Amino acid sequence: LMANTETTKKLTSTVQVREVTNGATVSVLASSGNFATLIDAVDVRMFDKVTIQVRNIDNTSTPKVRVFGTLFPTPGATPTATTPADSKWVQIGDDIDIGASTGAIKSISTTALKQICVVIRDQGSNTQTFPAGDCVVFCQGTI
């Protein structure tokens, strides 16, 4: 599993935040049908909301991003297959389609979720890389 880079801060006596980035370059293979892990499992039990931003610096690829969540304390590996059959992970919301040389941002309520993860795949015939730090998950919670 890839290591996330995480920073948690207490902003006030009642608000804490955690910023999580992909800690290494992620290679997204062309037309493999599988998703690569951008953000490994993140514990979100102490947070009410997460916002995910993905930056696509490639001028030809149009990746698809999915966010998965779970209520299980130990859900197993991050889902990477096209359909994670019999998985303890479930997709949250719709696919996030990202255009070439652009990005996307999405906010999700994480009330009652234990963990989330972010996966990505290319929708065409391109192979690309996402440099470390090109996917950010910002968690915010009330203490």
C-alpha cells in the first residue's frame, strides 16, 4: 500500500482538520480496467466532512476518480478492480470525471463513516502519473 502524507491540526477548541495527500507518485495505466489508489484508507471517524481535490496536469488524459467509504473497522485492501465484488468498501456518490489539464473538487459528508479512500483510472488509452501531492483530502470535524 502507498503511504499517505497526513497532517492533523486543532484549529480552535472545537474544530480540528486533517490534510491528506498522496505521498508518492501514482501511475495510472491505460485501459487496464482497474483503478489505482490515489489516497489509501483515511480514518474519518472524527470528521464531519471531507473535500477532495484532484489535479490533472496531463494534457491528453481524462481520468475517472471514485471515492469509497466503509463502516467496517477493517475493510481490507482499497478497491482497485472495476467492480469490487464482495468488498467492504462502497462507492460514495457518482464518478468524478476529470478533463485534460484541469482538476475537480468534491465535498462529501462523512457522518458515521469510518474510513474513505480515493481511486483513479484513465478512461482512454493514455498512461499517466500523478505526482505526490496532486490529490488532497481535507477533513474537517467538530470536537
